[in-house]
Amino acid sequence: MQPVIELLVHITHEAGVKVGGIGAVLDGLLGAQAYQGAVGRSIVVGPLNVHNSVEMERLFDPRNGLKLRYAAELGVDTLPPGLSQAFRDIETAYGVRLLYGKRPFRSYEHEVLLVDVSRIHADRSNGFKYFLWNRFGLDCSRYEYDPEFRLFVELAEPAYAALYHLAAGVKGPRVLLAHEWMGMPLVMAALIRDPHLWRTAFYAHEVATARLLVEEHPGHDTRFYNALTLARQQGHTLDTVFGDQNHYYKHALIQRAAACDAILAVGDWVVEELRFLGGAFTWKPIDLVYNGVPSFPVSLADKKRSKALLQTYARNLLGYTPDFIFTHVTRFVTSKALWRDLRVLGHLDAMLAAAGKSAVLFVLSSFEPSGRTSAQVFAWEQAYGWPVGHRADNGDLLGLEVPFYFEGIEPFNRGSRAVKAVLVNQFGWSRDRCGTRMPAEMTFMDLRKGADVEFGQSIYEPFGIAQVEPLSFGALCVPSNVCGCVGFVRRVTEDMPDFANVIVADYVTPPSDWHFASPWDALRIDRYGRDLIEIANSRRVAETIAARLPLTDAETEALLAAGQTIGARMSWEVVVRDYLIPALQRTLTASS
């Protein structure tokens, strides 16, 4: 079968190694069987960060599966002579280093092109910045202070030059897909050099301007989404309501994404946020391309075995065997709103105590992405009972972990009767990473399979894979109503009115006696107003959880069956087949 797209180029900061969300998306998309049938060839392009020792170690780790074809400084060159010479000429002309090869994305290998711009010639870089100003009105001098901005601007021209030669034999449709603002400089380089050769697409995994406005004001999502909704109804744009945001380089680059042939958005709210930017985004077609959800067959016996391991771990830590396992697996950033978990638990504690039941919440999240060393964890476990106890003067608690533990978890645990919260601020979920009290046979999948509830009540969450990852394992998933995954769940459960596995927490809708006539009225929502809504609405969430927690094997099995059905409908295969490829195909058809 002839592929829909002959060449699809993905531009992202996670081209070489998987770091976070976009890396998971790449694994999902490029690893789907449906993708292989629709795309003839893929190249993933990004930076080569030679001065980041951790990233370089991960890049060349055998587990990353990188197979080099060109890295001149490492003495690797198996390219045809013409392509090899072109690469060497690019390196000389720009003062960059190229690395080219293949690496696996799940079960399939795809081409990878990485560019080290740490020694780029200033005259070539400045020349490109002039063209960005002349063609797109982007004043790079305004954002030169930011090293991340400079990285992706300086990467663009030499990366495009290498791509031009790699794509020389491509006869069919070719598409440049910018994953977030990082990909836009390279897209603009292509549009400056060879606009007739490429179709371009922008994949909004978030709207960075919206994230900033949500996270930096104490009214958070409650304020922002009420203002957005009223502004959209009344025809106002983001700059009109919140002021000029062009000081923010990510905002400036996202605005230029309107020049792309196609705009893809990862969630329903992201569509609204893009429309809110105004300009061409007001009318330009925007295609939803959700994230996929991992889905594995799991039996009731499998789930019970994993839950038993988690119960044993809880007993070793806390001295009791909980009836229910609650989890929250996430990054330790403000947008994840971890304090909302404790608000819900505050209500649930009384409800479970009255019913003679108990629970534990495991929060697996680390402010330091690489976590702590095993030696540190074992020492802290012996000294003061880590991860139940923590300290902030020895490298244990860092950054946002400090107030979350001392102002949240510790006082909650002192006063609670039926529920305790445990912060496992570590990367990994195994005895060697988490201490001797964790069962030796425990793995990360036990945390997913054994959970009764997964929390994810974020203030900003364009999609939220982690929030619904345990769905196919029969867990109750509790995202907030600003999470993009909620829209996907609603689409795939339209024929299941009794679907109970997802409990949507609403911290945006104000009380009925709060009246906002304009978006500027909503801007008055501060922390006090948000707290009032959270206190009231978190009780409703707790009541729903208490009513749906499974008390028998039959109830657990019903949640498991429903979760597996919906998990399959939200798989990466479905996302590629029903969302990504049709969106790109429409772009090619409209552009032909």
C-alpha cells in the first residue's frame, strides 16, 4: 500500500533520548503499527547537548538502542560518499557537529538527526536571525537572554541543510511536524529556503502562554478558564484580557505557528487556548490529535497480586494493611496541584473511618528528575524512616517538595485516622531505588496495576497520560476538568452512560451566586476564591470516590472490564489511525 506521507520529520527536544511527555508521545506515535503503514519514512530532529553529561550518557547507553551512521568526531561514517561530503560541508560552514543514525521507538526503528550548535559560527546564526525578522517579524534580539531560545534558533538552519540532503530522493509528500514551539525555527527555515518542497504542521502539546498565566497567579485554573470562557463568548483575545505577552519568547514562536499548513492540538482546552490567541488562530482549522493510553490485558488475579505487594509495602512503612491503594505518579511541578489530593483525602478520611476502612496514598514524584542515589535512600531509611519521614537539610527534600511535605503531608498524617500519605520522592519503583521495606519483587507496573485510585487534579494539563494510564487496570482515575484526557474519555464512552471509572474533579465552575459579566470580572478570582471552590468541590470528589471504591471481587472485575474496553479505544493505534493520519492527509489534500 502506498504511504499517505512519504517523509514525516518530527522536530523536538527529545529526539535523542526520552525525557518526558513528548518523548512518550513519540514512542506512542512512531511505535504504532498504524503509523508504519501510513508513513514511508520518519526522521526525528533535535539538539545534541554535548555539555549535558547525563543526557550524553543516556544517548549512548546500549538500552537507548542508538545505531550511528554518522558522527565524524567519533570516527563513524557509513554514509554514501555524496551525503557524507554534504554533512562535512555543513559542519564546516556552520561550525556545528552532526550526529545521524537510527534508534528504536518501541518496536520500530526510525532515523535520528542531532545537531550540536555549541560552537556555531556567529555570522551564520545572525544571518538567519535577520531572515526571521525580515520574513516573520520575529525580533530574536529580544529573547537572546534565554539559552533555550538560542539553542533552537541556532539549530534550525544547519539542521534544515542536513535534512535537505537526507530528503533528496523523496518523491512523494513530505511534512515537517513541529512538536511545540521548539520546532518552529526549523519550520521557518524551511519556509524561507524551500517553501514549495514541504507541507508544515504544528503540534500543540500545550499553549505555553496559557500555562504561564495559570501557574503564576494564585487563582490558577479557576481564574484563567473562567476568564477564557467569557472572553471567547464575547470575542476578546488573550492579549486584550491579560495584556501583551510578547515579552515571552515561547508566546512569540507559538504565534508564528499560524503560518503552518496544519495545526494539531492535544486536547479540547488546547484548541480553545489557541483560538484565544487570536489572529489566524481564530479561524484556522485545528485538528484534535489526543495522546494515546497504554492498554494491557490484566486479569483480576494479576491486579490482586500487585495490590497485595503494595499493601505489604504500606504495612512495612506504616504498620497497618490498607484496604485501598491510592496513587499519584507525576512530575513535581506546580501545575500538578498535589495539594488537591490532600483536600480530597481530608474528606475521604472521615468517610473511610466511619465505614471501618483504611487507605494509603503513594505520591511518586521527584523535584529532581533523576531522583536520589540508592545509597542516599538506604541511609535515610535507616536514619529516619524515609519515605514516611523526610528532612530538608541533607538533599532529601528539594524545591517544591519542602512545602508539600511540611505544610501538607506531615500535618495531614498527624490528624488523619484512616488514610496516610507517603511521598516517595524518587525516580523508580523497586527495592534498589526505594529501600529495604519495599518487597523485592515489586516493579513499577505493580504500582499501576494494583492501584484503586489514581489522582491527577492538575491546574494545567493539556492531556495527562499519567492520569488515565491505570484505566485499563481497573483503577478509578481522578483528573480535573481542565485535563485534555477528559475530552477523549467522553468521546469514547458516549455509548457507555454508566461508565464509572473516571471521576472528573471540577475546580473551575464557581458557585451559582457568583456572577461574572466579563472576563475582567473573572480576573478578580484569587487564592481565597479558589480555596473556597476547592474546599466545596473536593468534598464532592471524595463522596464520589467513596461511593465507587470496589468492595468485592465482582465490583473490581467490573471496573477492570470497563477500563480495558475504554483503554483499547484510547490506544496509540486508535490515535494514529483516527486522528493523526487523517489530520495530516487533510492538510496534504488541501495544499495540493
